[in-house]
Amino acid sequence: MTDKPSGHDANTQARLAETVSAFRSWADSLPVQQRVREWECNYQQWPAITSAFTAFLDSCLPQRWDASVYKLLLYILARDNEMEILKKELIAKPTHLLALTRIALDSGEQDARWQLADALGSAELIAGEVEPLLGRLFCDENEYVSRRALLALARRRSKLAEPLAVRAWATEHEYQRMAALEVFAACDSPLLSSYLDLALRDGRQHLANIAHALRAKRTPEREE
């Protein structure tokens, strides 16, 4: 798929708004205690949402979007945080992905921000378009958003990945340190060996487990 919208179509926007509104009404009807884990997946009309979402992207360039459209897209993207189907649609439309990410930086939808960060790691975009956005997402106040942005930079073999992995390690957060190790490994960084040692000295279980796994991958099996 490529970015070749057929032009603005008010009908597709109305359809998207209608399907999102139906989801919101369903969600609002649920008691708070039922909104746990993958509760959004229980909604039966996700195919209709996906169809409306895709049709809207196909019909309308981001230059025609207004604040209400951005809010709509970010809201429903955030609710699709388990299946991640809408994220895949955005990866196929890099222009739309970039536009939505720029607005998402200042939004309250953290489950949209981490998906957008991850999507930027896979989309066919040049470094100059993607890396500044991923750099800002790495600085996100939400740890998971930050971590996904860092891993996305590593997938793109960005020069930013290694220095930001050092910064992630310095936070002392266990999952940030785990991501840093993955980045050093993905980038074939000369820092990996020393940070594996540091991870084992750190002693926390999950961090130690990934350090052992990465070290095992680097050590050729001895021939019997």
C-alpha cells in the first residue's frame, strides 16, 4: 500500500466518527472494575472500526485533518493497544503516521504514543523524518513509551540508539536497562560486553535473565 488518498470524503469521516462513538458508548457502559487487562478486545465491532479507519485514511490527506479528527484517531488507536491492527494500517501510510505522531507528542493518549513509536521503527521513512520524533518519544514521561521509542531506533540502526541506550541505563529502571542491553546487541555495540557485566552485578532477575540470554548468543557452542 502507498500514500495515494482519493481525496477528502466527508462520508468516511462521519463513518469513522460513528464507529468510534459506538465504541465509546460501549466502553462507558462498562463498570470501571471490568476495564482491566485486554478489556477492549471484548468489543464485537472492531472489524467495523478497522474498516472505517482504513477508509478514512484512504480518502483524506493529513493536511485536511482538524483537531477533532486527530482526537478521534488518537483515541481509537489507543484503545486498539492489544491487537494493534490500526497501527499496521498507519505503517502502510507513512505520511499519515508522521502527521499523527507529531500531534500525539502532546496528547494524553500514552497507548497511542507507544504504538506510534513502534510504528516509526518499521515504516518506510527517511531518518531525518523519523529520528527527531523518536528522540522526543524517548524523552516521554511514560517509561513504556520511552522504551518502545528506544527499541524502534535500534531497529532502524539509528546512530541515536547507542547514546540513548546509555541514558536509558543511567535511569536505573530495570526495564530501561533491559531495553538498553537489547539495543547494544542489535547495534553490535562494543559496549555490550561491559554492560552485560553490569547487568549481572545489578542482580535483578529479569535483567539478569536477558543478560544471560544475550551472552549465550554471543558465545559459540563448544563442539563436542
